Amino acid sequence: MARRPPPRHNPRVSDRLCRGLLRERGLRAVFVRVSDTSRTARALHGLSPTTAHLLAESLAAAALFGAAQDEGGRVNLQLACDGPLRGLLVDADPGGGLRGWVKVPWVHFAGPPAEAARAALGGKGMLSVQRDRGDGRFERSTRELRALSLPEDLRSWFAASLLVAAAVDVAVVPLPGEPLGQVGGILVQQETGGGGDEAGEAVRAARERTADGTLARALAAGCSSQEVIALVAGPGFEVQADLELAYRCGCSAERARLAVSALGREGIADVLAREGRATVTCEFCRQRYLLDADELRELAGQLDGPGA
């Protein structure tokens, strides 16, 4: 029987990542809440309800991917599709920073959010995940979007890409007047090399609960991180990490200068001749960096120096 969370009224809980163990069951569990982060992303990018829903799911997924790797490096999640959305990109860093953007932010379809999201994705697409191992090594995994539903395709990705059994879900729960009321995700996986048949059975039970909508109900009820994990994975959870999540961008004026430098001497000269200045806009946070004519000439001069 599905566990039912206690009813609560208009929950507002801060964004967190909670990770730990259920030792007696041989399980690891991660829960992420990205509600405020998703609303920040929507405001920054002027997203429609449909694209806001898809980016919110992706922010939760990226946070889970980041927490699932022991090395704790940066994770990049990219979705490409043939629908009007065209694609999106989400980035998660080990310090709890999340950011993302959508290629066509104004795409919107009426109807239930899940059906609208499928319409925006179109008929085919790919999900790619790149993980930074923290020592200069990168690992990339790409899979076809078969279900055209991010929660369902995430389950397929984890089933194919992890060496241990896992249950995973992401959910966006509207509240009155707020389409991004509560947004979260959960990952329950068997500990590597441990747990045996009992752990495998516990993961299967967690899969049944996620398929039954337990995560969405718990988010709607405003349950805490540990309450959500208990509802999905069972009792006995021990916290190993509890981290604040927020929308953060690492762009800077220096990175903007590097981007302009990549144009080369001829490219910078062309910008000077046509515009007299360069404006670099960060795709993730919409911050604008202006390089005037003197700065452009300085950059071009540096490219003329030794080793250019």
C-alpha cells in the first residue's frame, strides 16, 4: 500500500539537497528540492508555463546526477529534440549551484503539463549527460528520448547507465496561482557491492512508490527532505550531507573577454569596424558585459603579442 503524507497547507520549504544511507537496507538515497531555483530560472529567461515545467524537471534531474557521483564534480545535462522547444541545457556544480537555459523559451501548449511538455519535445530527441570526474577526466553518456517524458526517460537512463539497481523520479507540483509550486527529485539506489537480495527488493518497492506518484504527493504536502525519503525508500535514513541549492552563475567580465578573444584578431577588427564595441550576454543568467573600443583594441593587441 502506498504511504500517504500528512496533509499540510500551502507549503513553502527552502531548496535543499539531502544525501545519505539506509544502512540496514543497503541503500543510498538523495532528495533534491528546486522550487525557488526553478522560479528564479523562469523569471530570468521569461519562460512560458510549458518551458518552465521542462526546465524545472531538468534542474531537479541535474542535481540528482551531480549527487549520484562520488567524485562530486560538475554535471552538464543537455536535451536536444525535433519539437519546437529544440533543446535545453542545465549545469550543476558540487557547491549546490544550478543554472540552465532553454533554446526557445516562449513555446507553450495548453492542457496538462506532462502532455504539453511532450508536445514541446516533438517526436524524437536525445538526452546527454556529461560528468566531470574532478581530475581532468570527463564522462559522457547519451541516450535516445523514447518516452518523450523526462521523468520516464530519466528512469531509462539510470537503468542503463548505473551498475546498481536504482529508483528515480522528478516531479513538478502546481499550487494555486503558481505552476511551479513545488519541484523536486529523488534517487534511491543499491549500495555498490552491498545489500544483496534485500536491497534489490527495497529498490523495487521504491520504484513502485515513485510510479504511484508518492514523490508528487509528498511535495504537495510540504514534507521535509527526510520525510520524502522515508515515504519512498522506507525508514532508517542517516543524513550524510545537507546542502542548500540555488540558481547561481559563474560568468564574469574576464570570461566575457575570453569569449571575445576567441574571435581572433580579424574577428575583433570586424566588430570594431561594424559596432565599435562588443556586448556579451550570458545565456544562463542574462548578465550583459560591454567591451568598449579601447578594450577591444587592447584584446587585439594582446593577440598580436608573442605566441599569437
